[in-house]
Amino acid sequence: MNLEGINVGFAMTGSFCTFSKTITKIKELVKKGANVIPIMSFNAYNLDTKFGNANDFIKEIENITNNKIIHTIQEAEPIGPKKMTDIMCIAPASGNTMAKLTNGIIDTPVTMAVKSHLRNNRPVVVAISTNDALAGSAKNIGDLLNRKNYYFVPFRQDNPITKPRSIVFDPEYLIKTIETALDNEQIEPILL
């Protein structure tokens, strides 16, 4: 599918271990002609972790997309009214963010961006990355899997031996999921 001229809201939450793989996919979206509008949760925007420095991620993403990162609730609110996005992608989507979306809690730039985007009945792609997916987050994942306009990047257990409850999206399917979600189709979300 040609993504030329498609406005992709690309929201990142605090599952920092997938940032490098996710940023690679942002580059691919831009190469395919998409206008990527980056959005970061408070934690994703502000926290330095063992996976990298927040300011380095910010500079890299803004450099790739040629857009400033939306990182406040006030900046995210106009996304829907101004019809800024054709599709919204949350990658990585933490368990915390999925719980908030499931329960209508809008207290971060990412949750506000999704809520605002959904007012236009447009697709939201969710790329799970959470250590409690097969525990506390399972009911929220199930709820979102059954909601209109939500499409999941195929996911699998992260490491069944050392992290038996952890689920992570497969980055190789991220762009394909965005493309099919634009046609209101869900590719098989659960990988073995």
C-alpha cells in the first residue's frame, strides 16, 4: 500500500526496551511517504533509562519525522477536532496505557491523542509491549481486541522461560498492520 500523504500519529509509551526497533519502523514509514506526527507519553519523553537517553530519542525522532513531538495533553487535544491524523499507532503500548484506554482515563498526551483521534472514527493500531500481558493486563488487552477501530500488531510471548507473562509485538508486522488497518482489516494478532 502507498502511504504517501497519510498522516500517521505515532505514539510512544514507556516500554523503553522496544524504542530502537520502533524508531526503525518510524524511518520506514517516512520512507514510504507517510507524514509521521510523533507523540510521547510523559515518561517516554522525560525518562532516561538503561535503553537510552530521553533527549537523544527526542532529537532522533524529530530529525526523522521533521515534526516536533507532541508531549503535552494540551498539544494532543486538537488532533481530533483538526483531523490531524488518518491513523494512530501506539508503539510500544504499555500495559498502563492500555488500562487507561480501556477505562477511559485520559491523563497523558498519548491517551488524549487516541481519544481525540477516535472522535473521527479512524483506526488505532496497538503494538503491545508489557511484562504483565498474561496477568493484570490480559483483561484490558481482551477488551481492546473487541473494540471498534482498534487493530493489534501481531504479538507473542516475549520469553516464556524467564518472563512467562510478558507479551511483545513483532516489529516486522507493524507497517503491514498500519496498512491493513487503513482498510479496516485486522491481520492475525496472535503469533506462536
